[in-house]
Amino acid sequence: MSAIQVYSEIGDLEGVILHPPGPEVENMTPKNAERALYSDILNLSVARREYNQLECLLQQLVPTYRVMDLLKDVLRSDEIREKIVKKACYHEGHPRLIDQLLDLNEIQLAKQLIQGVPLERNTLSGYLSNEHYSLRPLHNFFFTRDASVALGDRILISKMANKIRDREALIMQAIFDYHPRFRVQTVHPDEELASREEISFEGGDLLIAAENITLVGLGNRTSSKGIDFLVKMLAGLREKHHILVQELPSTPESFIHLDMTFTLLDNDSCMVYEPLILKSNKYQTIQIDLDHGKVVSIRNVDNLVSALGALGMELRPSFCGGEKDTMTQEREQWHSGANFFALGPGKLIGYNRNVHTLENLHQSGYEIIKSKDVLDGKTDLSSIKKYVLTIDGAELSRGGGGVRCMTMPFKRKK
């Protein structure tokens, strides 16, 4: 059986990759926060406590792997470590670092590839530089969703929209290409065709609604040419395939990916940010139909929910921020209120701060459970059909993402 198997967003989870936030999150200042794709700097100790709730929950429920551990395993091979180091250093314009990095053991090298390589000030240029790092820290890597995507039995390596995140994709590709736990064939754009100005796509914009239905966000992180590449790839998977494209606002930054406005919850329900997904607005929803490897139709449709219904997926929407107040909807969408991660059908994890969203889910039959009650053994999940496990997210949400953003599932039951 393939190590990779993801044919839906909600199949029972059987394997997930995480990366707890580490020193790389603190290795930024207010001056470079914007370049690091943050609007603020995070308190690492608080973010770690919150993330620990998520990781402990997942470790208790499913097989869980850490990026750092997998990368260390891969770097034990001299041949592979040389490939990774050379590609990272040449791509980021620091070939002189190659020998220095190759002299490190796998533990030291894995840390420097993620946490950054400090700039040596042993030249005048280095002494005068405003930079702190030669290879910059991967501040965003705890959002493991973005750099790679499991689609069916293969792994798609993302073409990141911002160069500062390219090493995340390189690391995930190395893990899936070379780690004995996986060793799967990864798919990625031909380097000659993938200039950053034309092609970009990130995992937060891809949702697998069904084996033959894929949802994609079109916005700041995933371009139209990036979606064209995805369409070409998906055309080879099934005789018939449907791709629903949702255009996203360019501002504010909370609309960074599709999963910040829409996630699947159960076989018959979804979470929506109503103003964008259901109400009349200027942002298009487009359906692309594939048949035997060819695009047979591209057309506008009313919205994702109605389009999925027409394809046989009747979904009842729940509402980010509730249904009563647009200001509350906006506030909770900003704090990843639409961003839920499914352990299985109707079994979700999300932030506890989005109280109106959780109340709306409770009204739809979900039991709202604190993660601490599960970890302390006070709640037996086996007897509960539909639930939301809540984790603290006051600090994590300030990084610009939710629980789905922080998880990279690679195996689910069909």
C-alpha cells in the first residue's frame, strides 16, 4: 500500500507531519517582520504552549511525525545532504557556505537549514551588512500545509509565492523523495517553466473535496498560471475531474489562502466565511471540467456550495463568526475562524477564541470540547459522533493561520 493516500479532506486521519515553532520564529525583528510575511512578531514561549496542545492531541490520536526528525534522517546520507545543501545555497546566492554546511553533522545541519545560518562578519561587506543571516530562518515553516500537498497517492511540491519560503518546499521534497518512510515520486513544476512571476501555488489553496473534485483558491499565493499547471496535472489522474476555483480578495492578509474562508467538516457540511463564499460580491467562482485529459468546459458558477451540490456533494454550511453580525464574521475570519482540520468526518480541531463560530457549530450538533479535557482523560471521544476539539490560539493565530495551516496530512482512509 502506498505511504501516501489522501482522497478527501475528512477521511479518518492515519498520518500527519508537523513542525512545532522553534527559534526561527524568534529570529526576526520588527524591521524584517514584513519580509518574513508577518504583520507582527510572535512570543515563542506562548506560541509553543499553544502548539503543544495541538501536537499532544494529534500524538494521542494518530501517527504523527516532525519535520525536523524526518530531515535529520534524510541528512544522514552524504549524497543526499550534498544535493540539498548545494541546491539551497546556489538558489539563495551563497555557494561559499556549501563546504561549511557539509562539515556539520545531520543534527546541526537540519537546525541551520530551518533556523537559519548566521552571517559571519569576517569581511568588510559582512561587517557592514544589515542582515543577520546568510541563509534566512524559515519563520513560516510551522504552517506545514503550504509547502507540499498529498493528492491521491502522490505528493505535489508547492511553488511558493515568496522566495523566502522556497527552502520549505525543498526540505519537504527531500523528505518525500528520500525518507524510507515515504520514498514517493514527487510532482513539481519544471524549473524552466516555473518563473515566480508566472507560476505559484501553495497548499493552503488546495482542498480535496472528493476523488474527482478539487477546490483551488486564486489569490496572492496561487496564480492563474499556477492553477493551469494544477489542471494539467489533475487531468492525468482521472477520466473525469472537476476543479472549482474561488477568487480571493488581495486584502486584508487574512484572505491569504482558500482555507481561511472555506473548509470541509463532514460528509454533508462545510464551514464558510459567508460574505465571500455565499453572498453576492465581485469575486468569481469558476468551474473547470476535465474529461479524458482535456478541458471540456470553463464557466462561472454561483458559489462553491451550490457548485458542489450540482456535482452530487450536498453540503450544509456552518458560518464563521455566526450569521448575525458582519463585524463578528470579519473579526473571527481574521483569526482563522473558518480554518478547521478534520481528524475524520465530523471530528474537528480549531481555535477556542472564535466563540461565535463555535456556537454556530454547536447549534449544528457539534460538541465543543477543550483539548485539556481529552489530554487529561476526562473526555472519551469514542462515544461522541461529532465534535470540535479546541486549542488556545491567541498567539498562534497572529502568525496568520489556523489548525489546517499547521498540519500536513499524508494518509487518510478512503
